[in-house]
Amino acid sequence: MENQFLIDSEFLSEKALAKKHEIENNPSSRTNHMEYMEGMDRINSDIMDKVMSNVAEYDYNKYTATDVRNALEHDTCTVEDFKALLSPAAQPFLERMARKAKAETTKHFGNNVYIFTPLYIANYCENYCVYCGFNCYNHIKRMRLSMEQIEHEMSVISESGMEEILILTGESRQMSDIKYIGEACRLAKKYFKNVGIEVYPVNVDEYKYLHECGVDYVTVFQETYDTDKYETLHLMGHKRVWPYRFEAQERALMGGMRGVAFSALLGLSDFHKDALATGLHAYFLQKKYPYAEFSLSCPRLRPIINNEKINPLDVHEKQLCQIICAYRIFLPFAGITVSSRESKEFRNGIVKIAATKVSAGVSTGIGDHESKYTGKETDSLEGDEQFEINDTRSLKNMYSDIEGQGLQPVLNDYLYV
């Protein structure tokens, strides 16, 4: 703690350092993470209660090999079956789970693997999340792209052949307000067939506005569904409000979005319970909004700049494979995304089993696509990355590798009429 504090002291004012020290070391100085802040929509929904009551009663150590066998033999995976498939008792059955997951993937998605890329347009943030490279106390190069710079980045990405983009910002309403994000999305529609956003959660009317600007789907990481752990990780800012974040996907659907995506950041808390909560969050919303598209992401915690305070809880590749296979068996129609946080070898393997979407040509920095895509030296400033990626393949290489495995890479299959 003292080493981190010394690093920060070179860059933060005395007043800022004092506030940082207080919120880190005095929990009573923090706002209540379960109370909504002024201006936040409150919707009348029972989804949160359904998810969290299941998580509260989940004792994954009580499940046996017999429970897992029964789950794998059932034609339809129940909530209880899903719990068994996420339990330690399922580990010896990973091969059987993979075979069943592959059969479900083939039945509903054929041999298609969808490809997209993220575009970070700003990395300013007003939250203090201790595991994130963008957090407001982390000394990194901050940048917000102008509309001209955003269009240039989009042009470079589009020329590579990419047809789906995910637009991301740090969580700062001041530096990346709704109008700024909306204008970026209108630009994106000039270059891409599908546009997604992964920005700070907003109200229903704001999601409606962003949908009118061209956004098709919304991704929100809950990070962890463990409310007590969440409080210790999100020390300041709007992101600290756990229930408002939980309800973001439902507000997005109420605002007219075509699809929503869910995720826990595996490694922040107990992965068995976080994976259960993620799957159930999508499951119960799918029952309430059957017309919408649902997808899940499965990211593990990755290293970030200037931060050694978070040690990920062990989630190894076998456990990650178990989670993804359980997701596929429980939610056969849902898309499953495996990001560039994972290795090339793991992603090549999991798309043959259960994953249906991968990113390519990835940068989590700001304003650096021209230098990374073309190798050209540029005079433009670049902002620091949110986290380190593992798989650095370009779209061309990703496309070729997917084809080489007998699968069909898909850039877009959605037609507007």
C-alpha cells in the first residue's frame, strides 16, 4: 500500500491524496453502494431479487457426480442443473460437458464464429475501481478523441474489412457525455453494420437516444455480483452503486435496444457464484423480454498499468472452459464472447466447442489504430490502455485461423429492412 501511495504522490495534489487515503482506509467515509444517487432511474423489476436469492442459497460443494450426470442427461437444462454444472463436482466431467456444449452450439449457430473489434474513444474516468487501469487515481495518459479523430479511427478499422464495432469509453459523464457518445455512434453507422456500446450505465431515455443514434446492443460488466466484495473494489463514483449497474441491461431493453450482453470479471470474487449470477441474470431477463438478443462474455482479470494491489482469485483455463460449457448448455440460444484477454490457443479451442464470438485487431488504448493496423508512425497523441491483451491477431489472421479450423467466420449477418 505504501509503495502504491508513493507512486501516486508524485502526481496527485495533497488534497487528492488525502481523499484517496481516506476512502481506502475508512469505509465509513464512502457512500452506501446499495443506494441510488440523484438522477438515477429506478425501475420496477423483480429480476434482481430472483438472481440474488438463487445466489444466496447456492452451496456448490453439496453437488455430487450423480447431480452432474443427471444434468448432462436432461434434454433441457434447469436452474438446478446449471448449478450442478458450475460446481467442483463437474470438473471430472469436462469432456462430456464439452461434447454436449458443442452439440448445442452446432444446433443453434452451425459452424459460425462472429468477429468484432472494440474502439476506445476516451479513457477519462470518475470512478475509483482499484482493479481498473482507467480509474481516476491511476496516473496514465488520458485522452478523448475528437469526432474527426474518431472518424479516422473508424475509417482505418473499416478498411481492414471489419463490419461490427464496440464503442467504449471510461466512465466519465463530464468528459464523455451522452451527446458525445451518440455522435460517435452516428459516425459508426457510416462505416459498420453493427454498433455496440460499452459505456457507463445510463437511464432509459438516454438508452433510447443512443438507440436512435444507431446503437444495436449494450454490454455492461457487473464485475462481481458479490455485493460485499463489490463495495471493497468500487470505492468512489457512480459505478459504486451496485443495483443501478445491475439493472442497466433491462433499462437498455426498455429503451429499445436490440440486444444486451452480461459479464462478471472472473477473478474478482468466487467464480462459481459470479458465473451463476451472470447466467441467471440473462436467463430471467430472456424470459421477460423474449424478443431480445442475449449474450455473455467470460473475461478473466488481466494486468493493468500501475496496479499491483489486486491478486486475481484462481480461475484457470479448465475452470473457464467449464463455465463457458455450462453457459452454453443452460442458455443454448445465447451468444458467448471470448475476448483477447485469453490466449490464441484457448480461443482457437473454445470456438470449436461453445464460444460464438471473438474480437480481432484489438487495442484497448486510445487513438492508436493507425499505428497498430498499418505500422505507420503518427504524430497523434495516444492514450494508455485499460488492460493488457493476450491475443494480438489482426482481422486477417483471425479470419484465416477460423477458416483453417473448418469454421465459418462471420462479419455480419443482420439485415435492416
